[in-house]
Amino acid sequence: MNNKYELVIYWSNTDNRYIVEVPELPGCMADGYSYQDAVINIEVIIHEWIETANMLGREVPTPVSRQLTCPH
């Protein structure tokens, strides 16, 4: 999947797993026991979020592109 949405990934001590949120897609989040599992899971959820929004006739936000410059 070609995901261009920003992902916020953090460790949850409460859940004992990684949590991933997609700020541009309200309520779109997933988890995983490993960082990689969490990213794989959110790709599925993003697809389902967009599919559901389309079925309901709701607007799907365009991914915001950030141009970050790394200092050398």
C-alpha cells in the first residue's frame, strides 16, 4: 500500500504494545506487539478507514506533505 499519511507511533505501558495513530484520519489507530506489526496493522486500518468513508460519502482528507530538512 502506498500510504502517505503521517503516522504517530508510541509505546503504551498500559497496553504493553505499540500504538499507531493517523492524525489526519479521525479515530484511525492500530496497535501491535512490535513496531513492525503496528505499522503493518495500521496500513490495513487506513485502507478500511478510506473504504468506509467512501461508502458513506464522506470526504477523505488528502495526506499533508511535510518538507523537512535534516541538518548536515
